[in-house]
Amino acid sequence: MNPRRVLVVEDDSDIAGLLGLHLQDLGCTVEFARDGAQGLARATKAGDWSLIVLDLQLPHVDGLEICRQVRAHAGYTPILMLTARAGEPDRVLGLETGADDYLTKPFSVVEFAARVKAILRRAERLSCPSSVELRITRCGELEIDLERRTAHRAGQRLELTAREYDLLAFLAERPGRVFSRAQLLDQVWGTTRDTFEHTVNSHINRLRAKLEPNHSQPRYVETVWGVGYRLASEPGRPTA
């Protein structure tokens, strides 16, 4: 297995040092950026990070902008966001910007280690698909290449974010099965604690805007009222 390279973007040297020690205990090689400008340069530089631990409030460039820039790149890099802001809107904004998980300061190092391990396990499963997973899934005019992490509809490539792709691929591998928002948070985001079902709705809406011929009348990603969402096994007439 390749060494786990983790970038910690944190301007508080005491917190950064503590996080670094615990990441090393998990077998990670840790590098640091002390402000937002340095963090942005390192986070988006060519090279593979196993994880970026990203503070929200940073000098020069804030963590949300760094997260947006990382997600604008083609490759998928897991992001664990740290912040002193405990309000729901801030947590939702962080997750919708593309963070994989979110911890509010102060937090226990035990919880931090558990979150990191969960994110790394999920990322490593995505990067090392089994031979069964190396296939193309089709649903009507929709085609998803699970090996190359690409999706096309009617021959046109869909420009999806990493999270939008993960959500679509998860549903596409289980056509016709209904998943609640909580189940999607658990299976696609990898956690249910301290996250909000509202972020699932937002990602579904953005996915539909890119996937559906008429996103106000979806044919592919269907809403099952009072339950959740599913990918239509045989896309047909639009549903509300």
C-alpha cells in the first residue's frame, strides 16, 4: 500500500502539532501549511494527498475557498474540515462545498482519529476497486464507468464533482432501490453524525441539473415521497 500522505492546513501551531502526532500514530506521513495561501498552493499542487485536514478560518485564503479549488480539480482528495463555528449553516456550507466530514473545535483526539480512519478506509476502497467493480453501468441513456469515474448521458459527458459522481454511482449500482437521506449520508458521505440531511437534498438537486433533460421533471433520480431517493431502473416518463 502506498504511504498515506496527509496535508494539515492549520494556522494554530499547537493544534497542528497535536494533529500531526495523532496522524503519525495512524501511519500517515504529515506535511503542514500554516496559512490559507500556502495551504491552497500545496493542496492544489500536482501530487496525491490521501487526506487534507483543513481549518475553516485561515489567514489570506479561507478553508472554504481552498475546498472549492480542490474540488475543481479532476482528482478526488478527501477533506476533513475543522472549525470553531458550531452553527448548522456553517456545517452545511462546509459539506456542500465538498468536505467529506466536519469537526467542530474543541474536539477529542479519539473522535478525530476515528473520523480520519473512516475517511481513509472509504477513500482506499474507491481507489482500489475489485474486479467485480471494474465495469460500466447503464440505465437508459445514462452510462457510468466505475473504473474511470466518468458518466455520460446520450453520449455527452457529465461534468460532475467527486461527491455528485459518488452519489450517482451508488444509486446506479442499486437501481430501483430506495434510500433515505440518512442512508445516503452513511453510505456516500461515510458518516451520519454532525452532518445534515439537507446536504443530500442539495447534492440531488445539483446532480439532477446536470443529469436530467428537464431537472424539474426528473426521469433518472426519482423522489419517493416520505422515504428518499432512487435511480429509476427503467427511466421513462418524468416524475415530480
